[in-house]
Amino acid sequence: MDLNELLALFLTPSATYQSITVDRVILSLIISFTIGLFLFFVYRKTFTGVIYTRTFNISMVLTSLIVTLIVIPISSNVALSLGMVGALSIVRFRTAVKDPKDIVFMFWAIAVGIINGAGLYMVAIIGSPIIGLFLFLLGRMNFHSTTPFLLAVHYSGEAESAVQNALPKNKLKSRTVTHDGVELMVEVQVSQTDAPKVDQLLKIKGVKDASLVSYNADVS
């Protein structure tokens, strides 16, 4: 295949069903892998969870490649497409996804594989950078001046009222009472500059210690 034919394959939208050729398979896999690396970079730079999992990031690249290989034969044969859809309908994935944004990235990787497998390369090449740009912009936007934290306080029973009065507006997460005292855990909304004010709790008689922990969806 010469350069003109390769450009025609790259730029021309595919028909409903098209023949499988070596050039088409190689081109689809190369584009899926390249966009998969872009997803890898975007996920690494926009990750805000507790622990970054490189395995999950690599799995997105592999997902794009595998889905591309699945869609190529589906888009080439109507009988095969019906049979493969039926076979894939019994597959169930039960791995828990803690961060909802991980689901978005996985769906993005699957969409890239489907689009490239169908031969609509320009859609994936133009759309992926735009989505990545929006993710960077949304990640840098801060609509709130305060940040959620988990505040854990250990104190004796006589300090109950003083601790409750000293705490800012909060949501109760847990309260454990033992013979040694009370362990209170609440969610508080404070700014980064106000975080050191938690030290004032130690001045209350009966308070043993206080801990402020960054809070997100991975911690409960």
C-alpha cells in the first residue's frame, strides 16, 4: 500500500462492513496504542486519589488494544458481529472501582478501541485531546474555598460539651465510647489556612489528642 492509499484509509470514514487487511489491523492498533499512552499520561497527571495504581493505568492501554481487535472483525462480518455480541454479553467484571473517575477513564479507553476498530480514526484523534484538555481544566478549578477533612478527637467524658462547642460545623462519622474515654470522628470543612486551628482543641481540659486527615471518596 502506497502513501496515498494509507492516507485514504486514515482520513476516509469506514463503511458499515469492510474487509480485514494487514494494513488496517496494524494502523488501528498503532493509533489505539498512541491514544492509550495519552490516556496513561492524563490519568497520571489528574489522579487525586489516595494511592496511584500503575497497573490500572496500564490496563487502560491494553483495554484499548483488545477492544480494537474485537471491533475489527465485528465491523467486517454481520454474522460474526451478532455471535460475538452474544458471547460478550455473558462476561461480568466484579472488580470494585473506588474512584468514580476511574470508570470514566475505563469507558474512555473502551470508546477509543471501538472507534479505532471501526476505522473512524479522526474521531478518536480529535476527540481524545479535547477530552484530556477538559479534564485538566476541571481538575484545576476550585469552586469551594474549604476542603473536607476527617477530624479524630480523643477525650475524657467531662470534656464532651467543651469539645462539641469548639468543633466547627461538622458531620458525625463515628463516636466510640470506652472506659478510657471517647473517640469522636467527624467530617469538617476548613480551609488550608484554618487547619492549624485544630491545635486549639488540645487546650481543652480532658482532650488527649486530635488528628486531621485529608478526606476523599477512598476513605470512609
